[in-house]
Amino acid sequence: MDFGYQRRCLLLAVVIFLLQVQLFLVVTLAKTQVPLSSSYNISGRSSSLRGRELLGCDLFKGKWVLDNSSPIYAASSCPYIDSEFDCMKHGRSDTQYLKYSWQPDSCNLPRFNGLDLLSKWKGKKVMFVGDSLSENMFQSLACLLHASSPKATFQHKDSLTTLTFQVCMPL
């Protein structure tokens, strides 16, 4: 197996972890119904009760634990991930690495819920600006949301990609 693909697979796992941490913080702060801009100041001190609870949780101290629940999405079924980041397509035969999740020592991260995130972000726009790492984070988020809401309009023009997810909630 090509070492370059192993590095990309590892990078993808790290990117997905970082994205899940960011999404956890955004969803948790959104539950407080306090605007994100006022929830945290530069020093990292929170002005909301839920934010104070999070301060006791160091998201960066923990370990990877086996999570027998299925992966949230399969790269092969996501239309937004670049094929060079599809590890299985390029010869990785094991799937055990897909069954690990990050567990902080001092708190529990809930499993990602795409419909919950989409309902909280309804009518809002999110922009990823940066290099290929940002692009990979965008693709990971798009795949996580696609697993929950497969209907989306997709537009790729030059180096700008636009996705609009439409959620059909049951009555």
C-alpha cells in the first residue's frame, strides 16, 4: 500500500475528529440560545452556564476508544469527498480504524446528529476558508450531513463549492 495514502487516511481521521469537536462546541453553545459571538471571549471564559460546564471538560485530553456503532458515513457513498481520500478505494482493506471515536477524560461527547445540527443552523451559512485541510474538513462535514439528509443542491464553480441541504422533517 502506498505510504501517501496511509498519511491521507490518517489525516482524514484527524480532520474528522477536529470537525466533530468543533461541531460539538457549536451545537452545545447553540443549545444555550446565546449568540456564539458572546458565548466565548478571547480568554476562553464563557458567559453562559452551559459554556462554564464545558470549561471543565478538556476536549484535548482523552483517548481513542472502540465504538461498535457503525461509522456515520462511508466515503464510498458520499458524493462530496474527493476520491483520493477514499482509503478503501486505494487498497486499505481493514475497517477497524472506522470504529474508533474520541473520548475526552472528563466528559462525554454525544454522537453526531446531522439533523439536529441542520435544524440549529437553519437559514445560516457556513464558510470554510483555507488550504487543503479546510477543504477536507468541508468534505467531512458535507458527508456527515449527507448521511442525515441526502437531498442537497450542489454547485461547484472554479474553486468555490456551495451545498444547500434540505431537511424533510416527518409530520
